[in-house]
Amino acid sequence: MDYCRITMLGRLTQDPEMRATPGGTAVAGFSVAINRKYRKAETEEIVEAVTFVAVRAFGKPAEHAGQYLHKGRQVLIDGELRQDEWMDKESGEKRQRLYVVAQRIIYLGKGNGNGDRKAAAPMGDADVSDPDIPF
């Protein structure tokens, strides 16, 4: 059996998009921006770069995300890397996208990073043992 674990710290780029599976399980989808700095070897210039990561949460963590997470809020996410595959309807080409299934979301700070303070949120653990949950 293979193993993949992702831990990331960043800020939400949007409010979570909420929906539910046909079975009624809550699903939250959002994106996290991870900022980093590095020095170019040739010029010694410090460069800032941003990586945007798609995240999905299921069940109670999704419900909490919909209630407490907002654009700009800093989070620590522990989860599993997954991949979607589909056929593009217009081009007929096969498409792929990586995303993280959040198994644990830790809400850091208060508010959304833009001065809007929200109530402290609980920490969420998700049981995401079913990889075939439809989106």
C-alpha cells in the first residue's frame, strides 16, 4: 500500500463553495495560497512566489469550513493528495487536476486576514475513507 500525506499552511483565496453529495454529505471546496520566497542563484535577487492549491473537505469539517472559513483566513491543512480525471467536452481531451482532501483543518488567527474578525472555530477531523465520493 502506498502513502501520501500533505501538510500546508496558507490563506484562503475565496470563501468555501458548499454543496452536498447525493447521499447528503457536506462538501466544501476552496483554494489556498501558499507564499514563499527564494533567492535566485545567478543574481542573488529574492523572489516571491505563490502556489495555489485546490482543497476539498467532507462531512463535519466541510460544515465547519462553510461556517468559519472566509477569504484571507489562515489555515493549516493536513490531508491526502488526490487527482480528478475527466474528458473536456469542448476539445475531447483528457484533463487532470490535483487537489488535497483535507482530513484535518486547523483555523489560525481570527477573522479573514482583512480585519473582519469571526468567532474562533473548532478543529475538524474528517473520515474520508470513501475515495468514490462524487463531486
